[in-house]
Amino acid sequence: MNIKDYGFKDELNKNEIQIVARIISTYRERYEIVCDYGETFARLKQSNYYGNQKNAYPTIGDFVLIEWNDSGDSLITKTLERKTSFVRTKPMEDRKSRDGEKEQVIAANFDYVFILQSLNNNFNLRRLERYLTLAWQSKAVPVVVLTKSDLVSNSNEYINKVKDIAPDVDVFAISAETNVGLENFNKYFKKGNTLVFLGSSGVGKSTLVNALAGKEIMKTGKIREEDSRGRHTTTSKYLIMLENGAMIIDTPGMRELGMWDVSTGLSKSFEDVEQYIGTCKFKDCTHTNEPGCKVLEAISNGELSVARFNEYMKLKNEAKYTENSKEYIRGKQEKFKVFSKKLRNKRRK
């Protein structure tokens, strides 16, 4: 087994004597890893992580350095720099964990983000815009996959709708049940490439993975006819290696889209909207009723849709709230540190 088969492309410092491993599954305080010696389990070397902000806590897909132990759990000593990642702000109740971190990395070091929507009642351009923003934010390459094309008579109609909001993104309509369109994925599913799937329940993620693998390696759930939704079949994070050497990261954490920082991804996902931002007559234009507003002018001329602009503003405000909430928490922590220091000094006197 060679770690480069698992996507490791960098060269280590010649003085580095430790072993590179990749996280392929995560548990509460234990990690399943793969390295040149094979698959095993590992734990964090506490002195290297707790209280050390420079050493990020590992997640699924991370490359790490380990101290190998052939008779028990190995020790993870360092998390290597991530090329891509999905990062969300932790819910308030999760911030009391002993690591003290405000952000949670859901997955790391993937090359492509496959955004799945099915061509039944699940198809939703506004939701797709959100997924695209998250994908661009991660720094990976998004690919839109419209599943269950056998349910519609003209899948090109849906492809064109997606192209209208994402002209620079590859879009495919496929049917995993009949294998129609799967040949389009050959250039993505290559040895050493890692992919992440984004999509709500019932879009056929598990069915697609099984079709690409040529065998059933993921459970599939039944779809409720009334709303085209399915049961969640993924309950833990893990990295799947296909026989051709491509890898898929599947994680239930991808479903929670409301708490992510999407500030950077907005610019790429909404280039058609942002070309008008900052060009209005007034610098503090709210784009509601001001004279000389280029956004309102574009909407009036049919160059920009109201729905598209509203979704942009919705995500922008969401990102602003996320950022402001982090600043608020930082401020509270600083005040607490000052108060604690004063209290300690008072007790010494």
C-alpha cells in the first residue's frame, strides 16, 4: 500500500522521519487511518494538539503525520496543510467541547464537489445556488449532477436552467438505474482523485456510488412519494476507495447548510450579480429605491432576475451574520480573560 494512491501529492521535509497517513473515518476520540503500512487506528498525541491552535484537529480526508505503533493505536502528531475543505461554524451547544474551537471542518483535501439534485420534486435552483456557493468556498471544482433523468422526457431543459446560473460549471443528467450518462464521469473518477457529494436526502447519492463502484457498497433508502425525500442512509463519516483508485468522501455533516461561512464563495457563484455591486451612484446604495442604482436598472432591463438577486442578498446576509457572531464570541472571550486576570491578581494581594 502506498499513501500516494490515496491522493498524497506533496513531498515531506527530508528531515521528517514520521509517516504520512490519511484519515478515512472518524469517531469520537479515535480515527481510522491508512498509510504505507496499511489500515489501522490512531489517536491524537495530546501534547501536540490541546492548546495548540497551529495544529488543526483532523477530520475525514486529512493527511496527518503519525508515530506508527504496530501493536496498538498509532499517535497523530500533526495535521498537514489542507488544499480544500468544508468549514462551518459550530452550533453554540458544541462550542463547549474541550477543544474550544469555534469552527468545524467537515471534510478536507478533495478535488471535486459533485452537487446532486434529482429530476423529480427535488430540483430547486435556489438550493443549487447555495450548494454552488459552498463548493466554490471550499476551493474545489464543482460539478452538477442531475440524477434520475429517466423520470423526465427532456433533461436538456433542466441542464439549460442550471447553465443559466452556473455557466462555467460542468452539468450532467444521468440515471444510475439505467447507467445513462455515467460515462461522463471518467475524467473525474481517476486514481488518486477525491470527490465529495453534496445533496439532500433522496437524490440518489448512494445509488450513484454503487453504480460507479459496480457493486453495493452503500445502503440505499426508499423515497417518500409525497415529497420525493428519502431517509438518511449515511450515519458516519468515511472515505470510500473505488476499485479504479478514485475516492469518495461521504459524511452526514454536509446536510446542515444553514451555518456555513460562504463569504468567499459568493463572489464566484454570483459573478453575474456582483458585476453590478459597487457601480451604483451612491456608495451606500441598498438596491431598493435609490436613483442611479445599477442593480435595479439591471433587473428592470431583464439582465438580472429578482429571484437571483434575492438569493444573493440572503446568502450575503447569512455570511455577514456568521462573521459577526464569531467577532462577538471573540470579544466575550477577551473580556473574560481580562476579568480572570484581574481576579487572580486580586487574590494574590
